[in-house]
Amino acid sequence: MHAYIGGHQAVNDLDFVELALGTPLELWLGVEGESEMERAARLDAARDILADNPALPDDVSRIAAEAIEAYAPELFNVLPLPRPTRRRRSSRKGAAA
């Protein structure tokens, strides 16, 4: 089964997020090892996008809230793990030879 949003195929979760935002996540989060020049260009592009679409932060907040609401049972389904039992080592001191 293939999922398409606005003519674009969403292959994984990140594709859905990218299509919902209309921008790649890397634009907002950055990438590991980016240079200062790359960071400055990324932030400049982000400022331009926010200037063109001032409602974007509200839209992102709404999408995040809807995702949390939809998946809350799975997100908060926490089960306590059993504590490992400590093994006692038997003392072999004084054993007969």
C-alpha cells in the first residue's frame, strides 16, 4: 500500500512530517557537523519561510498536539521492568584440597 499526500509519496514517518510541515526537518533542526556558514544559511532560509508563513508555528503546534493525542496510549504505555536479582557468589575459602 502506498500513501500519497498532495501528489507526493510518503515512504516513512519522516516523509509524513516533512509533507505536513511543507519543509524538511533538517531546515529547523540542523544536521550534525554543519559549518557555521551552512547554519547561517539554514537559519536565514527558516526566517524567510516564517516571514512568508507566520501561521507556521501555530500549525506545527496543532499537528504535534494532534499526533500526541492520537498516539498518547502508545506514548504513555509504560510498564515497569522487573529488577534483576543479585546472585550471591559462594565462598570457596577454606575448601579442602
